[in-house]
Amino acid sequence: MLIADCEAGNIRYEAAESFFPHNNEEDFAVSYDAYFSKVLYEAKGRRSKKREEALMQEFQQHIDELAREAKGTVYWEKPLREARRG
């Protein structure tokens, strides 16, 4: 996820991911949620399409770093659903 949060004249962008680990292909148990995040940008101002596009250029790299630190893997070629932008 790329999260934009505006509050009191400040903007903050954060890359975040949530994992649901499984031990094997047949493991359908409800698992814990492992949530990891990293602040990419924080300053006075407001949302910017130009800044968001620049952050999206590096988004996969940031998410992969978070995944490595969590000993996880993001399967980019196997998305659970279509990407959403709002």
C-alpha cells in the first residue's frame, strides 16, 4: 500500500505491507497479520500527483526491502486482486 495522510498542513506518505504466512499449499488456517511500514516522505504541504507518481516509481523497491527485513516475499506476478488507486 502507498498511504497518504494529510493533517494540520503536513503530508506523510508511507509504504506498507501485510503478510499472511502459510506453511504449505494446503494451509488455509486463519493466520496472524504481520504489518510492516516505512515512511517515504513527510513535510509541510499537501498531496501532489507529481510526488505520488515519483513515489510509485520506487514503490516496489521499498516494499521488497520491507519484505526482506520481515523474511517474507511479495509475489508481484501473482496479485490477489487488481491494483486500486484512489
